[in-house]
Amino acid sequence: MTASSRWPVSRRPRIHSSPSLSHLACPNSNEPPSRLPPRSLHSWDKRSSTIGSRRPLGNQRTGRSNGEGNRRVTGNIPPVIRPEHVSPRSLDLLVSELGLRSIGNLRGVEVSGLTVMTREVTAGDMFVAVRGANRHGAEFARDARANGAVAILTDEDGAAIASECGLPIVVVESPRASLGDIARWVYRTDDDAPQYFGITGTNGKTSTAYLLEGVLRQMGITTGLSTTAERHIAGDRFVSRLTTPEASELHALIARMKEVAVRAVVIEVSAQALTHNRVSGIRFDVAGFTNLSHDHLDDYSDMEDYFRAKRALFHPDVARRGVVSLDSAWGHRIVDESHIPVTTISSTGDPSAYWQVEVTEDNPAFTAFTLTSADGVSISTREPVIGRHMAANAGLALVMLIEAGYDPDVIAAALERDNGIQTYLPGRTEKVSGDRGPNVYVDFGHSPDAFDHTLAAVRRFTSGRTIMVFGADGDRDASKRFDMARVAAEGCDILIITDHHPRFEDPASIRAQLLDAARSVAHGPEIFEESPPENAIRLAVSLAREGDSILWAGPGHQDYRDIRGERTRYSARELARSALTEAGWA
């Protein structure tokens, strides 16, 4: 062990200062993977004409409630996707048809879009002024007008604040609760609506969404996708801003999808989206539930509160039918408390489930499984990612399609023709190494349960040692950090604790919490502390031998780090590949 790079935590760790690694942290390209047919990946530097406002925006708690008055993230924020062709609608007609109260002269005012952020306002928009953490959005009404807004949507307090802005004001009790219905009306997303699939749960939402969309494509259906990782519009891909966008953004996205004849839309639905009405104005044809485990307790008072947020998807106003995995105890609660018809699925042999998933073969290239119903319907296929939990996600996706009315025989035929589900899951136990040297996987998992499943999958195909690299999010649920570090320490041979998105927290303090938890594991692994993360992955590669596996958990598909509100370019996948090349494992 050399003093310059390797320090077990039993000795005083050396924390490296950040070297200049712009060639690693800012990759020049993000090539579309070979498994995905779409034509291009649009990021904030590669914008197509389908993108509307190009101003960077955001708030300190990405994925949380937006609105003026919150601490903002700056830097590489993906733009909002809007329809290319908009037919403005009369504000007077909007107020009349939806029974809303208004202040000011509506005559001749036409609305072509909506946004909750003044920086996103384009000509013809209605600015939605909501109360933020620190200030009311109505305080920025004059800025919205200067940017082209033609009207304000707000509450009673906001109406009083914005009374002198010179724009007509539509007043509702809760702008956020009303936003989906108003956006649906403005963008006409109800007209000839596509089929909607919504997926919620703690882990597996993104994977299930990609797998479901992949099967739809294989059946020849033009699809749309909205997930943590990406938005898909027919053949085009775009970087995502939030797991589930604001209702105004979501309806604008769907309107753009309709312009290119998308017939089925798969949406990842976070608990925060349900709490903050981001999917209002949409009724899902089928809702899916993956599981529930410890996460997001910074947003919810306890697991019961978190569960209630997820349960809201299974209400007749939100979805028509549901498919529920019984692989977590919370699944049984969803079934018992659902207000819509649901069917059930299990990959753990729960005898009460109507559908069963049985893994028939797993290897480093794919996981094969058979899906069987209680009345004998059966589909045997495979999905392209390691892990029995991925077979569970794929099974859930298939049952959601069947519940939506797709013929199991047609699904099976498409999968047999293509030798399984053909899709690419970015940053989901994604192998970024080649045929020589250690196996290196980058994963988005950032909860104890996700660590447990992913480590089990990696260990299954590792003849040597398992090395894990991870850090924890700053300004997020700190109560899960102990269990994250404990599960990591119990599941690997070498553990390297580093940084992730520190945001406005002290990264050294976060690492210290993780180190304390990892040290508490009896007969635990050799533990290192290494910062910044580009040095941590280099250390992991330097320690690895042929037959070892490295799991870098947390960053997954993301191509930025959030440091004190600034999003800086950063790709774990590129950094891992560069570290392998430097070590001679190209």
C-alpha cells in the first residue's frame, strides 16, 4: 500500500484536493447506446427545434417543488420540451369553461403555454405564481410580463401581490392543484389522448418504465417516455430535469409527443409528483407499483406518510387499473387500500399473487425468466441487465401491458422474434468495462434496498473480490445513510467511501457519517475514504485484479454533480472508463 493513494480508515485518511479533470468530467459526447433505436440524444448543449425555453433554471432541491422564491441550482439544467405548433386559446374561454375567477380585462388575451418559472416564460405564456420556500412567485409577476407573459395564475395572496403587474389574473385556491387541468386545456392533451402507463415505487421505477417502453416499441408502437434519466419522443431522446416534470411541463411534453403520433406514454411517477400534483390532468390506463423501502424521509414524516403518497396513484381519479408487486409488504397494503381494480405479481413466490416471475437463467449478459398467471398464461423471455430484481421489473412491465389490453401471444411473439426485451437502461447496473480486467458497473441506486439487490447481482458473477464505491446525497434524507453504509459494508470486500452530490452540505461531514456506519459492521471489509470521486474510482481500479468487480453506486446515468447549487459536468461512466484505460485495462 503506497502512502500516496491508499489509506485504510484504521489510519488517518488522506483527502485529495480536486485536480483538473475537465477531460474526464466533461465528456465531449454522449453517444446513443447500440440497443436503443432512437436517433439522437438531446442535452442542453445539443438542442433541437422541439425545445422551447433555453434559459437555465431550477431550485436547490431538484426533484422537489419548483417555484420562484426557492434556492436555485444553476449550470447545466436541461431545457423544457414544448410542442412545436401551438394554437393559442382564449383566456376568456378558459375562465368560462373551467369556472374560474378572474381579475382584469381578459378580452383578446390568448394563452399558448404555462410555466411556474419566470425564466422559462415565452411570449404568450400564463405565468403560474406559487408560493415558494422563501417568497411568493407573484413577486416576480413583472419579470414574467417583461419576458412575454400575458396572464397570471395564482392564489388569493398572489393576486394581491401581483395586482399592479398590468396583466389579467386568474385566481384559484391552489395553483399547483389546478395546474394540470389548466395545462390539459391549454395544450389540448385530452384530444385523441395516447395510452398512459404510470409506475411508482422506491426502486425499479425507471427500469420498469424502460422495459415497458421497449416492449411497446418491439410491437411496433410509437412511444413516449418520461423518467429520471431521459425523455423519449418517438425516436428522439432528451436529458431529464426531474423524475416527474411539473404538470405544465408534462402536458407540454405530451403535446409534443402527440405532434409526432406517439400512441403510448410511459411515465415514472415519484412520490413527490403525487404530493405536488405533477400528474394532475392525466388519468393512467394502468398504474404499476414496484416496492417501497426507506427513502425520501426528508420529504415525508415517516414510512407511513411516504406510503400514503405512493398510494395516491391507485385512485380512480388518477388511474383506471393497477398492477402491484407483492415483493414488499407494502404491496399488500396497496392491494388492500386501492380504490381501483388491481392484479398482483411476485418474484419471490408469494402464493397470493396472480402472476409469478421465475428466473430460469441468469448470466452476465442477460436474465431469463418465465411469467405465469394463475390461469396458465405464460411468457418466457429475457431482459438485458443482470439481477433477479430486474426480472421482477420486467415481469411487472409485461403484466401492465396485458392489463392494458395487449394480447399475451402478440407480446410473446415480438419478444421471441427479437430474442428478449431489447432496450438500454442507462446507469442501471450498467457495465462500462471491457473483456479484460475487472468488471466495472455504474448504478443509480441510492437506498439501502437498492444497494442490497445490486450488490447481490454483482457478487453472483464475481469470481474474485467485490469492490464498492459510493457516496451519499447532501441535503437529502440523512436518516438512510447509516443503513446505506451498513448494507454496503456487509456486501463487499473493499469499500471506498467518497462524495456524491454534496449540494450545500459539508462533504467531509457526510463521509464521516458513512464511515462511522461502515465501521460498525463486524468482520466488515477493508474501508477507504477517498475524495473527490474521480480519485475514488481510480483507487478502486488500482486495487482491482482480474476476476474482481467494482460497483460504483449512486451516479448512474447522471452527467453532473451538484456542488453548492452549481451543476458541474461530470460522468461516472466516462470517469470509470478513463480510469480503466489509465490502468491498462482498455
